[in-house]
Amino acid sequence: MADTTRAYLRMKTDYALSGGGDDELIRSDLKELGLAARRLANHAFMLGSGLGVGTTFLKFLASFAAIYLLILDRTNWRTNMLTSLLIPYIFLSLPSVLFSTLRGEAGKWIALIAVVLRLFFPRHFPDWLEMPAVFILLVVVAPGFFASTVRNGLAGVFICLAIGCYLLQEHIRASGGFRNSFTKSHGDVFTV
């Protein structure tokens, strides 16, 4: 009985000291190394070329395209579309790195400056700066439920999809059809 208890409590290093099972110990170590290598390769794939970087890249692309459309609407490309919907779209699709930066101290200072300029110097506050100021205020003062749960969940994805489809449909209608939306000057850039 003492041998079974002793064998049960024996550590892996005790096998090497006793002279028996060296082959078994090496085999189990190689199995553990193989499992660790597979896990490392799987995680590296997910971070490097898999879903992690691809999703982040698409978020950056979507956000910058919406910002580009917002800038175009405020400068020379005025339409009848409801481009104020781009503000919640950018809010929901902005990558986490930029969102957390704007939600932190930097965003609070930018929002404070925008509010002070708008309140005390309304004649010097340009019209084209109205929407970016609203966006900064939205990011800074949004409750945590919207800033984390809705934004990072399926609800945020469906809201972005609905806004994107609506704006695409309005752009196609304003261009005079699907073909015209691509053939007019810079139409392909605006449509994409």
C-alpha cells in the first residue's frame, strides 16, 4: 500500500531520478511543446492575418470613408441626403484605439474648446465645424452602455449597416440611378 501511495504522489522529476521512464518523460514533454506550438500558431494567425487585423482595418476604412463624406458634404459637394447620420455611423464604427483616445482627456479638452467657441464666439464658429463638434460631444458624453455594449455588439453592427444602406440608397436616388452613380465625375468614389 505504501508503494501505490508513493507512486501516486511521485513527481515527473522523480521518474528521471529513479532511472525508469526517461523515454516517457521526453515523449510527454514533446507533446506539450507541440500543443504549445499549435496554440501559438493559431493565436498568431488570428492576430496577424486573421480576424483581428482584418476587422480593425475595415473599421478604419469605414470610419475614414464616412469622415471623407462628411468633409465633402461640408465643403463643395452638397446633397439632399441626410448626412448627419454619418455622425452616429462614425461613432459606432470608429476603431477602439481612436475612440478611447477621443473619449479620454484629449476628447474632453477638444469638446470644452468647441463648446466655449460655440457659446461665446458664435460668429467666429464656422458652419463646417458644427458636425465635428457634435461628434466630439457625442463621444465624450455618451453613457457607458452606448460606448461599450451597443458599440461593440451586434446592435452597433446592425445600426451601421442600416445607416450605410440608407445613405447608399439615397445617393443612388440623388444620382439618378445605379449606373449614373458610378459614371458621374467622382461618382465611383462617392458611391464606394
